Amino acid sequence: MLGVVLEEVLSWVRSLPGSQRLKALIVFDEVYGFLPPHPAAPPTKRPLVALMKQARAFGVGVLVATQTPMDLDYRALSNAGLWCLGRLQTDADRERVLDGLANERIRGESAEELDSILKQLRPRWFLVRDALSGTAALLQPRWTMSFMRGPMTRVEVRRARGANALKGAA
């Protein structure tokens, strides 16, 4: 089902006029399993890779997030224009990220030096890299808190739909 939705989003994006300004942002958190490495090909993979390659030309950004970069297709990593790298726990995840940044020097550091930085990052610190300028910086975002209690029940979904219908009628 999600593959069908992503294909529709891709069709919509391709119908837009070209733009250098960001008009929309597609956010996909916990992308694990939806954009796996080759040879796996779930129905979500083709439209996600296409969106990451083409959407920016139409003013649409794509943000994917994962805690395990090892589980992402390399084409997705190589098409990322902005990287926010937190502390990666495994050598395999650090290697995947460094492969995605192949032949690039960030902050003037070699791959070995970047690996060392990623190992030493404290919680809620990120190495942020901009593909356009090739620059990177260390960033500590403000502290935030959210209450994520889990998925909505059917009753809550019906109630939310009813509330939205009333807003549209007003």
C-alpha cells in the first residue's frame, strides 16, 4: 500500500514545474525495510530512490531517517544533500556512512579521522555535512521532548476525521 502512495507522490512531483526553491518536504522516519540495500526490492524502494534523485529539481525535498545506515541502499545515501550523522554504534554503520561520503574530505578530515569523530560523538550531537559546499560542522540541537504513545486506535482516527470534517465546513 505504501508503495502505491509513493508512486502517486512521485507522479505528483513530476507534474510540478521546475524550481530551485523548496515548496514541499517529504519526511520518512524509520525508513528501515523500505529502502534496503541491493538486491532487495520492496515496492517502496523504486519510488523512494526516484524521489531522492529527482524531487529537488521540482522544489520538493526528501528527508529519510534511520538509526542503522547499513540497512539503506547506497543510491539513497549518495543522493543525500544534507547529512546529519549522530553517534553510530557499529563499525558496519560507520563504514556504510564513510562509503557514502567516498572521496570527500569533510572539515578537512580523512575517512579515518571522521570515523574517530563519529565514535566519539556524545548523545544528541551531530556531524552535519552540506553536499553543496562540502562543509561540515558539529551541532547540538536544543533539547526537545515529545510524547509518543504509539499508534492511534480506530476510534481516535474516526474522531480525528470528524474533527477535520467540521473544520472544513466552518
